Amino acid sequence: MIFGLLVVIGLLVIRFSNKSPDLPTSVTLPDGAKAVTFTQGPDWYAVVTKDDVILIFDRMTGELRQSVAIK
């Protein structure tokens, strides 16, 4: 029973210690834009600016895919 508990704890430690977020090295924002928050998906990342605009970038190229104004 103790061995089983040690195996479960070991597996949990291994599972959660290998996950590190794959963050972009740099993000180029349009002139005057100031980042407030950042989020990411499997093939994109998004930056919300101080002007309430969501900028969605392609993860592979870093190109701006879409810009969404928050009303």
C-alpha cells in the first residue's frame, strides 16, 4: 500500500513538472499599443491592449491574424 502511494505521488510529480508554457520570445505590438494581458492557444496567442483591442497573432510566424475591438 505504501509502495502504491509512492508510485502515485511520483507519477503526479513527473506529470506536472514537465509542463512549461511555450511562450513567444518577443511580441511586436502596433505603435502606441500597451499590453494589459496575454493568453494563448495551440497555434495562436493574443494580447489585450490598454485601448480594449484584442490582437491575435499566429504562433509560427508572429504575424497579426486578427484585431478585435471590445465595445
